[in-house]
Amino acid sequence: MPHSGETADVIPRPQRFADVEGWFWPVDQLLFDWFLRRQHDRENPGDLLELGAYMGKSAIFMGNYLRQGERFTVCDLWDSPAVDNPNSAEMNKAYATLTRRAFEANYLSFHDRLPTMVQGPTSVITSHVGAGSCRFVHVDASHLYEHVSGDIAAARELLVPEGIAAFDDFRSEHCPGVAAAVWAAVATVGLKPIAVTGTKLYGTWGDPAAAGEELQRWLRTRQDLWHAVDQVAGVPLIRIRGTKAKSPAPPVSRHASLRGRTSPVRERARAVRRLAKDLVPPALARAVRASRHRRTS
């Protein structure tokens, strides 16, 4: 296994948010932005948590909303096996895989410091994050019913009373376990859905009324988002279609200035050609081109 320094040299640095591999659609970027800005404006206390991170696309986005003194925790296997004690320092060192290093390289391209990283199954997250400490939890880890049910229970324990949970893949045809677990939580453990998009359900174990009403008012101002409201489990559920959604301003990479930059060698070659064009008489330039053509034909 290469040392971290060696691998870091070959991991490409994203020059823009779109360069980060992952699935985080514009409509959900808008919803994350709306909920997190609302919490900021209302000065809702709490930390941020993501269960399942992959290459860090949504984590990078969430990191933009971290306030002074708050903690952002990310939990993922990052290609490591799900062993009994996945959180020891020894295991974290042994399984510093390419995927984890790619996450770190991606995240540090947009932020000064990494979030708190828990490498292991999400079942251990309650040992690392305090109960009632989070204002926003994004669940995008295992698709197995038993695992998702555990992630939902963890989100419920870790959220503040009015905190928001976002559940990914709750309606994807290849993830029936996610759908079963999320809707079971609505039916049996008091999860109150606020809104759904094509991929995520947003809900709370607190009172959804105020957030739902404010979200509807905001949606009425958006020409790029369609929405309708249904009654589900006794509460209004906002259905949102975002096929024409326009993403909010993305996080800015510290490597953005490299995009389109010409290498010094190439730039010097261009400068020489420009100088030659200015100084060499046209007749001589034509003769040189003709001679070059004869040698290559």
C-alpha cells in the first residue's frame, strides 16, 4: 500500500464542485441550502452529521453551513471491512484507503479543515456523537433495511427536537430496504415527513408545521421547481419535482484558479510564436512554411 503522501500526489484535486464524483442533484442542493439557511437565520443550535459520504460531494456542500464552534461528523466505511471494532486507531491507520484519501483531498479542496471522520459502520455513530446534539443529519449509507432502520434510530437519538433528517434513496427501485425503513419510521416511531424530492425525504421528529409552511411560501417563488401538497400520516407532505432546478451557488475550490491555466512551457512557446509573427517578414515566413511542408511531404 502506498504511503499517504505518495497517493496524495496522484489524487486529482477538483477545480470546481461539479468535478467531485457523486450523486447530489440540484433540487436537493436547493433543499439542503434552504433548510440549513433557515436554521442559521433562526440561530437553531446543533451540529451536522452525515452517515455515508463516499467521495464527499454532499459533505463538501454541508461544510459551507458549519458555524463557529459547531462540529461536523462524517461516518463511512471508506472501503474498510465492517469488523467488530472498526473505530480503533489501529484500524483507521490500516484502512486509510484510496477512497478515504480521495474524500480528504476533495474536502480539503473546498475547506480548511476536515470534519471529524469516523471510519466504520454507521452502527457505531452514537458512540461518537452526543444525543440531542445535531440540527441536521443526512443519511446516505447502507441500503439494507436492517442497517437503514438503525441509521434512522441513530438520527432520532442524535437530533435536537426540531432537527431535520434527510434520507437518500427512499424511493429508488434498487433500494426497497430504504423505502421500507423510512416509511416504517413514519408509521411507527413518529418521523414526520416535510418534503420529498425524486431521491430524498426530509423530515423531523419535532413539529413540522412551521418549516412546511415556510417551505411552501419559498417554493411559490421558484419558477424552476414544481410542487404539490398531500396529506400523509396526518401531516402535509410537499412533493417537489426539480427536473429544471437551478443549483445554488456551489462551494468554491481553492484550485479553481488552475482551471484553464496554460503551463509555463506552453505559454513561453506561444509567446515565441507571437514574437516571430511580429518580427519575421511575411515573405520569409511563407518560405519557412513552404520548406517545412516539403520536408514533411
